[in-house]
Amino acid sequence: MIRCHLARMMGEHKMRIADVARETGVSRATVTLLYKETAQKVDLEALEKICLLFDCQIGDLLELKS
């Protein structure tokens, strides 16, 4: 299972879903799916934009849990 730490990162930066969508250009629907950890697939460009926004590596955003 892949865990997404977007909700935690957004909390640390006091950002809302709308803020992330506006700042990255990633659709609000995609941000919501990542936030709720219900996304089945995500575009690599969307992940890149989120990582750039939070100045993090992909491993900080996504984690493989066994």
C-alpha cells in the first residue's frame, strides 16, 4: 500500500486544498484524492508540482507500506 503524506505536509504549512490547487495548477479533484489517500493513479507531473511546492523529494510525499 502506498501512503500519501500530503495532508500532513499541508497541515505543517497551514495550506488548504484550494491553496495547493491554485499554487500548483493541479486540479482540485486530484489534490483532494491525494489528501484523502483515495487516488488510484496520479500523473507524474502533478507529483512533481506538489514536490516543488513543498520543496521535498517524492519519498517525502509518498511512502510504500507493506
